[in-house]
Amino acid sequence: MRVSIKIKKNKRKKKNSPYYALYVIFLLAVYLFLAFIPKNSEQKQTKITPSVDEKQAHSDENSRTVTPKTPPLKEQKITINRGQSLSDILKECEFTPLEIHKLKQDVEPVYDMAKIKAGNELRLYYEENGPLKCIEYDIDKEEYLKIQKNQDGYEAKILKFPIQTKLKLMWGVINDNLIQAVNEAGEKDFLAIALADIFAWDIDFYADIRKNDSFKLVFEKKYLDGQFIGYGRILAAQFTNQGKTFQAFRFAYPDTQEWDYFDPEGKSLRKEFLKSPINGARITSRFSYSRLHPVWKVYRPHYGVDYGAPIGTPVQVTADGTVTFMGLNGAAGRMIKIRHKNSYETMYLHLRSYARGIKRGAKVTSGQTIGHVGSSGTSTGPHLDYRIKYHGKYINPLAHKFKPVGPLREEFKNEYMVVVSSFQLALNVPLFVSPGLTKSSLIPPYITSNR
């Protein structure tokens, strides 16, 4: 089914039309948004030491002295293969075992070279027909390790690439699903998933989504040498689901730098439990006290919610807790039980397998993968039977009202309200008064804000 995001655009009107006045209001709102959004030191721009120290000679107009040019270094690029270690690579580069050991030992306080990843790039720099001067390793898209050889051994430091971060405003209307709507707006799947994670405690993005639901968000895009390399933070977001609008604003406490998403009143968006244990699964059977069993053909209670999904789909725990049972349990097949605070217990039935590290007594955190969808036990096909008990009694996971976690700390309420008022100028502008913007529009100039 093809997704279309309908963005209503105004035709050009005469200056005395009401639409012109609305457009002027929009421009004023954007100006105020840029003027009052909080600026601080979170997104520090770091100047990067050049990869190779090449001192260029220059002549002074008022001097006859000319400094000779330093010869350029010879670069050797190596892409790390699967299963390849640093020792394997350096041996091929004619390093002795003693030299390799010395390098690892000197670098270890800064970075563990055993963690190098397949697909990442390693660069070695030599003097022309001379010894090694420098090694660089790309840790990820934002940082790299620089190792320089000196008289005593090796000196290492982690540096940042000169990344440019741009702030953007995007909106869309859903025709089929969120990922397709975000793609239609010109952005990638990852941004849709990040947006869904923000509202996951209030909206099940498979079961609750309806045609013509809409969204807006202010977010960061990162560029290196003019090329897009990934997304940064979502700073503010709005989602209208079945006529009800949710808003989220990212705020970091200045003293601890811990951050969370809050609603306009300062209540945390996080609840005690996520709405769904599977991202993107369809509900095939709901909680019921009298359901015709698909195998035994008799009416009996069904104390859970069934989510249909392909075999192997990750299953996530819906709240922090402790594993109390993991194993086969008759008709339930492979099953996991988890105890949570405030007398809650969740159960995950008919699994194919368990995630690594999941065992009795293991501590798990909300959203962590604990197993994979299967069809073990008495089952007509691959699905997850998800159940919750509260004070030992089964409850309907879709109808129960879960409490939110702690609200915003009171001493930072005033600072938070400044953030809210700034971003609401962007989120609350009606789409029909913004004909000059595309679905994913740059908000100039670049604005920084605290994590």
C-alpha cells in the first residue's frame, strides 16, 4: 500500500488576504523560536588536529628567509576484515611481536585495541622510505583514535571528526505506517524508530496508528565533508493519534546532564510499562475472559494479548525487572517470567529462543531484547502471548492505566518552561501557513542546546 503524506500548500494570494497575514505570523514565530531557544555548551564544536602533521612552508613578504617544506607522509589505508585482529594487520605490515605488544600496552589506557570492528578503517602513515609516524583508527562516524610514535613508545588520544550539525523541522501525515510516512518526507527509517520510541509508553505504533495521524519534530542531522552521516537528537516532537495530540520536549539537568522527554507540564513521558513488547507486530487476539481456543475449540479465558510476528522477531521486556523463570512450561512452550516493582509480573510465551544473558536472576531494563518470537508449546503459528499480573491477578495489558515515572525536578521547572515555549513556536505553527517550507526543512542558523 503506497503512503502519501498530504501537505496542504497555499496558493499565492494577494497581500490583503488573510493567508498573507497568517504567513507573516508564521515568520514571526520562527524568528522568536530562533531568538529564544536556549543556547549552551552541550554541542561543543571540537577542532580536530589534522590527520597528518604536514607543516607547509610559507614565505614572508618582508623576509628573504624561506622555510623548506616538510615531505608529505605516505598513507596506507586498511579496511578491517571480519575476524581480523590488530596483531594480524600489523604482522602483515612487518611489525615485530614486541612492537605490537608495546603498541597495545601504550594505547590500552585510552582505547582497547581488541575492540576494533570489521569494516572500520585503519590508516598508517610513514615517512617516505622511512619509519612509521602515526596510526589512525575510525572508532565510529564521529570519533577516531590517533596513535603517534615517539622516542618512548606510543602516545594515543581520541579525537572528533569536524562534524557539522544542522537543526531541521519535519512533519508528515500517515497513510499506512510511520516508517513510510517518514520516508515520504525524505528521511530514513532510523528517525521513525527514534520518534516511535519517544511515545512508546502512550502509543502502540502498530495497533493504535490510524490513517491521517500526523507528526512534527525538531531534530538534528549530522554531516561530515558535506555528506550526511547520521541523526543527532530529537529535541521536540508532536504526534496526533486518533485526534489526541502528544508533545515531548527533551531536557537535560544542568547539574547531572541526565536527560529525559517530558510533556508541556513537565511530566515524564515514560510510564511503568511500554505499550507493546514487540515493535511493529499486529494484535491477533486480545485479553478475554471467554475466548474460543484455536486448538482445543472450547471457550476459556485468555489472560494475555497475542502479537503475530515472523519467527525470530525480537521480544523486548516492557519494564525494568528481574527474571524469575526461563524454560519450557507445558502449553506455554518456551517462556520467560519477570518480576517488576510495585507488585507487577510479566510473562512472555511461545518463544523460539532466549536472548544472550537471559537467565534466572538476571536484571533486565525496559526495552531490552529478552527473546525471539516462536511457536513453541500449544500454538497454531508464530506469535507472542504477552501477559501481566498485578498483585497476583491477571490484568488487561491494553486497558490498564500505568503510572508515569517521576516528573521533572522542581528546581529546574523555570528553565524547562523556557525550552517548551521556544520549541512550541515551531510545533504549533499550522502547516497551511508555511508554504515556503518543505516537509523536511532546515531551520537556520544552527542552534545548540544542552543534552
